[in-house]
Amino acid sequence: MSAVFNFTFVPWFRSVAPYIHMHRGKTFVVGLCGEAIAAGKLQHLAQDLALIQSMGVKIVLVHGFRPQVNEQLQAKGHTARYSHGMRITDEVALDCAQEAAGQLRYEIEAAFSQGLPNTPMAGSTVRVISGNFITARPVGVLDGVDFQHSGLVRKVDVAGIQRTLDFGAMVLLSPFGFSPTGEAFNLTMEEVATSVAIALQADKLIFITEIPGIRIKPGEPESEDNPIDTELPLAAAEQLLAQAAPGQRPTDTAFYLQHCVKACKAGVERSHILPFALDGALLLEIYVHDGVGTMVVDEKLESLREATADDVGGILQLIEPFEKDGTLVKRSRTEIERDVANYTIVEHDSVIFACAALYPYPEARTGEMAALTVSPQSQGQGDGEKILRRVEQRARAMGLTSIFVLTTRTMHWFLKRGFVQVDPDWLPEARKRKYNWDRKSLVLVKKLS
């Protein structure tokens, strides 16, 4: 085995260990769109889900089947009909949905039953259990449109799903529900996944979809200036949803986002939108710091926000010990009052436990993250990473392509999070003029993807 491989593998494996520990025993509800299966992505996704489950995560997998049902309908010379973003399920469409669901269950169970040597599934034992865990009710008539056999989730059998997960099995749900009279209703994968995540109070709701995520500037094409917004606070997601047209197609901004917002408002702390086109997107989102899709996060628990004038005293109290021991450069109250809008803070019970400031240099399309401080009482709990992600988000929103820090003692913390060391001459001219050569601070830069 090459020394280069060892050099890269060992630090990488160590870097994902905290996330393995963090997610052990947690419950993830994964909504897999039918388009991903139609595109031939099932084998790799099954391997990744089996790997995640082997690391102690409890998984509920909800599959979609839009293209498969449409294919069945086409074969029968029947036209697919939609209204209000839902399928109108007549008798023919219901038969097609049942056929498609049966075929997909077979394919999914087969994918999790593999165990060939020299593959990620070697030695794995994944028990996949399906069942009538969803009670449904009819959509009925909306605006004069009779949805016939289309339904909505009425109730989730939480106890039954939980017992199955505790048994060590993966729960597989098709977008079907049954009424107390035994009538079958065609549901949407998105609604089933969201309802199950809320009912279980899952730790994550993850949609594996046709879209790469929500962009910084929704509606505008992909570019360096318009990357994926990797972390979207719930309040910002709600605001974006209010401005967007109703999401009736998977490519609409609001289509998946509305379900993420609904889940977060109902107690699911993290909801994700990931692209199935990117191999390994699930692993990259869960076990890598920055992730690859969009995560909608309810920050009420963390109280992560921009600072106001009322926070100046708390910021001063937080950074003072670090100024005394030389970790931070001394800042006066006047400076902090002047720049308070640049600060992001983490607050617990009206006490500030972490902060950082962002000073943009738009002419160089970069910004300085300064005064990153985490209280000794909460170090090791992820507050520093929360602040870093928010500062990155603010920088992207300003059109910046990188952020930099000056540090004398915490270089390794930044290196582990994607920063690289550069020569002080790299600094924007305005910042270079203020650089203290006697302090000999290291300059570290992170590019914003």
C-alpha cells in the first residue's frame, strides 16, 4: 500500500470519526425519489445506506415511484394527470402504482441483500422490513378536481416503526397508505417521508433528489457566484418559500423546501436536500463538515444569530480572557460597538458562548473572520463549527469567494476545516497595511465552493 494513500486515508478517517460518534443511535428518514432508481443509482445508494446503518444509525427509507408509474401508464396508453402538485389517481393509475411499488420493493430488497466479496456490502446483514405502517385518508375534491384514489397521511404507526428499528432492521415504506376500511391510497413520497420524520421526531430528514440543493440566488443559473447554500436557517428558508412560486414540480425551488420547512417547524432539527447525480452525496453530507447539498436547520435550540448592540457586553466578557493570554488581539468596547453588526454569536440561556466577526474586502472578493472565540465551558460541543458555517454563509451572500483568518495558536483547528496556509503577502492591500509583523500571525485561507 502506497505511503501517499496512508498519508491521506488516516487523517481523513480520523476526521470523520466525530461524525460517526455523533450519529450513532440517531434516526434518519431518507426520501429517495423514483428518478434516482430510474437513473441506475440504487446499487450505490443501497451500499451507502448499509454503511451508514452499520455505524449505528437507524434508517427509515421511503421510496418514490413517479417515473415508474408514468411508464406503466404510458404502456397502457393512459395519460398521467396532475393537479395541485399531486397525481390524480384513477383506477388505472392505482393499478400502475401498485405494480410499480411491488417491483421497486423487490429491487430495493435485492439491493440490500447483496454480499459479494470485495464490495461495500461484503459481510453486511441488512434486514429490510416493510409493512402497513401508514394510515391514509382521501384527498377528496379540491377546487372541483376529484383526486379519487390519491390520499394524505392520517396517522403513522410510530410504535411499530420504532420496534422494527430497535430490532436492528431498516424500515422500507412505499408511498401507499390504507384506510381503516382497507382501501388503498396513493400518497407522495415527500409527504410520507415528512410525516414519518415528524411522527418519529427523527434527527434528520434527507431527500435524495433531482436537484443539487437550494442555491444562494434561487432561480439563477449555476455559477461560481451562485453556489449551493449548504446551510439554510429555518427563518431564511421560510422567507425564501414565501417568495417562491408554489412548488408543484421536483425542479421547483419550493417543491422539496416546503417539506423541509414543515419538518423543521415540527421538531426535526435538520432537513437535507441532496443530489442523486453526485455519487456518495449521502456520505459526503453526513460525514464531511461542509456537506454537498442544502441543510435546513432549526436554530432555536442553538440560538445562532447575528449580534446586536445589546450583545456588546457579552462579547467583551467572552473574549477578554483570550485577549489577556494573547490568543486574541485586544479590541476596545468602542471598536466592538462600531462593528457589532459584523459579529455572529451563539447564545444559550441569554449567555453568549461563542462569537466571530466577518470583515469583507469586496475588492478582493474575500473577507476576514476575526475574533473567533468559544467559551471554555462549551468547547468541544461544535459551537465553533456552527459559527464558522454561518460566517461562510454570510460571506457567500456578499459574493465573496474566500475567507481568511490570522492566528498564532489555533492553526490546526482551521487546517482541519479546509483552510490552507498562505504567505502574508496574499492579504488584500487594505489588510496588509494593518498586518502586525511583530506578532507573526499565520494567514490561513479557505475557498468557498
